[in-house]
Amino acid sequence: MAHDSAAALPATLDALLPQLREDDELVIVDCASRDATVPVAREHGATVLELGENRGFAGGCNAGADATRAPLLVLLNPDTIPAPDFLEALRRPVAQRPRWGAWQALVALPGGEEVNTDGNVVHFLGFGWAGGLGSSAARSRERGLREVAFPSGAAMAIRRDAWDAVGGFDARYFMYGEDLDLGLRLRLAGFQVGVQPDAMAEHDYAFAKGDYKWFWMERNRAWTVLGAYPAPLLAALAPALLAFEVALLAVAWRGGWLRAKLRAQAAVARELPAIVRRRREVQRTRAVSAAVFAGALTASVDSPNLPAVPVATQLQAGFWRLVRAALH
């Protein structure tokens, strides 16, 4: 998916094009770019799907997936530069990990030495972050194929059957958290999710802040928790989720994004009928127990980009142990 990406696309496509096989399809979805994204993409031989409107990351990726029937979909941000063996390595889990529905590449920061994400992480309260941020990319590669909570949409592969089974991204997310939601819905449906660190792509990453981002992150977190979490888990977490909402108001006030948090709460209240309908649809795909689903979640917070919440780490860990024990 591309939007005003003319400056970044040439480096991405120059690195990707030599890796394509004869039967591979290269589709650039343009979400109403105001720059030269479309002619740049066409100059590089890509099929360009012009949507004429900005449907966001989720809607753009869905449109691209609908435009091809490839058995393996690869999603790649326009500001990522794949390593020379990126696609070859990204294909290997198809045979090596038949139970994986989706997997991400090792996404590195510019220069390739430090990790942007080597497998994303989800807290039991529903927020996620880039795993391994700032750690050694070489050390991540040494760890090999492994399961993760959810794959980064910046550079990921997903089997067509897995994509179809859960309905792809939810286009109502527009941006932020759509890959977290997809990963948890895949897990709910019985698929595993992983990382292939031999496939590496450098990403020009910066953690953006501001009301716009906090609104979408909080609104979408509620949609994910209320949609993907199995009923026994949701019931067990209800006290913690309510307490977190109260605590987060104070955090948002101190951080200067209280208005965005209140707007997100108002949006969730307004959209509750749609959230309930969506939950019924998502839960119909459930193929694992609440205990198995909960195994992908964590009680630790190790991201430098997340605001500190006044809840003791030991208290969170102890509560999470009680919840996990109750689910078994």
C-alpha cells in the first residue's frame, strides 16, 4: 500500500524486482497519492491499483490481496528496503512451518545492524509493540525461525488460505493495530504466527506521536480486545481492563493526549453495536481454547515507546498468572 510514496518507492522496488520469480505478481496499491507515486511505480513495471481514495493501510492491503490470487501474499511497506535474499528466505516457511498462517521478516533499522522488530508483542490488556527494538539484528538471525505474538505489517507473508479464513485485515481500522488484530484472529482460528529472521528488510522507522495516533491506537485496541478475546479470557480480564481504562486517563492527561483518549472512548461507545456484530463473526472462527489463545499474550512491558502506566510490574505478572491458571 502506498500513499505519497514517490520518494521512497524507487529504492524499495530496485531491491525487490531482481528477486521476483516469473509467476510472481507485483501490485502497488495507491491510496490517492498527491505526488508521483503512480508514475514511479509504473516506470518500475509494477501493476498499479489506483483506489482514488485513502482507505488506510488495512483497506489498501485488502484491495491488493483482492487483485491477485497468489497462494502466498507478501505485504511490504513502501519505505522498506529488502535484502538481496529477502523473498527466497520469506518463502521457506511455506514448507518448513506448515502450521504457520503468517510470518514476518526481520525488520531492521536503517543500516541493518539494529532491530526495528523481530516479532511483535501483545500485552494481555490488548496493546502491542515492536519486539526487540534496538537489539542486535545479527543475534536475532542466530535465533532462527520462531513463533511470535503477531507479525509486523511492514514486511510479512501470509498464506492465502489463512487470509481468506479470517477475512484479511479489518478495513475499519484504517491505521495502527490492524496487524495486531489480524495476528490474534489468526491465532484464534488455529493458525500459528512466526518470524523468519533470515528474510531481512530495512525500515525507515520512527515512532510517531500525537493525538491522531493515540486515537486510532486506543480505538482499535478496544475493537481487538472485544472482538478477538475468547469469552472466558474476556471475563477474567474485565476488572483489569476497566482499571486500566481509568489509569490510562491519568496517563493521557499527563502526556497531553487526553482529548484523543476521550475521543477513542466515545467512538467505541458509539460503535458498540458494530463491535458486537463483529465479535460474533470473529468468534465463529475460533478453533482453540481460551488458554491456548492466552499463551500468545504477556504481562511484561519492554517497549521504550509506550507510556508508563502506574501499575506495578509484579502486580501485573501475578494477576496474569492467576488468569492463566483459571483458564486451564
